[in-house]
Amino acid sequence: IFSTMKGQLTTITGIPSSGKSNMTEWYLLNIAKDYNSKLSFFTPEHTPYTLFHSKMSEKVIGKPFFTRKHYDNGVTRMSKDELNEYIEWSKERIYITSPTKGEVADWDWLLNTFEGQMLRYGVDIFVIDAWNKVIMKNGGGLNEIAQILTKLTQFCAKYNVEIYLIAHTTKMKKLDNGQYDVPNLYDVSGSA
């Protein structure tokens, strides 16, 4: 369907609630399992992070974390052993990037944090979910956006890592048939 490679910035966009985060997480967790990669998630929309980890464990183990009444087909929730398996695996594979008290999540802070994780822990895949959750110092004009995208691309190339940037669209207009057009990069909120 698609492939990515080290040294590359990948932008993922789509209409609201279309599964951008879920698809990205699923894809990258499989990459981490298959290729021994380490992931860092900057994902302020998915707090509390304990709940985020419960969703990640479902993707890794392939079973629900919580008991769900709508499962009639014999699917049971993951066992404590399976949860512990995820916990042990994720300790060396999944890092959460979040500002501590008093820090501001702007682009300089985020790239400095990513660089530290890469050098200290060997993180080689970074997720920014979402573009609009990182503060732009100068209001987000086209010049600033271009500079940020250049910094992200240069970071990927310099360190031979991957960054996945999840970008929300501007408000999309519904078509007469009730569907939406397929968004492109010009539909990303804050783009040209």
C-alpha cells in the first residue's frame, strides 16, 4: 500500500475521526516489532497516557484491554501475562514525549527532546500527533510553517530517522452525496 524509509518525513492527514492516529500507531507498532525500532510519541490529545498505553497494548497483543460486552464471538480480554509481556516489551520500545511542568511544547523544544531521545535511547521513529498541538512562536504564517517543515526534513536526513506528522485538515465541505473529498496537503490546517 505504501512504504517509508529512514531519513524521511511522512505526513498523514484525513478528515476528523478517520483513523489517522490509529492507523499510524498500528503501522509503527508493527514496524517496531518486526524491525526492532524504538518509537517516541508526542501526542497530547491522547492523555492520560495510561489510557494511551492500554490502547497500544491492544494493538500489540491483539486482544482488548477492557472487557467489552459487545464481544459475542468468544474474544476475551488480554490476560495479566499478556499485559506484562506488553509492558516489558514497551519499556524499551515506546517513549512518551511530553513537556514537564513549566515547559512549553514549541518546535525547538520538541526537536531538542527528540534529539536527546535518539542519542540516549536509540529512538529512530518519532510521531507528532498533531501538528496543531505544537506552539509556533511567530503565529504560524507560511514562512514559519515552511521553516518548521524544513527543520523536520533536515532532522530526518541528518540523523537517518523517521518522523510521522499527523496533520488535521481545515473544515472540509461535505459533498452532495454526504461524503468528503479526499484531503490533500493543501487542505491541512495552516498550509498554503
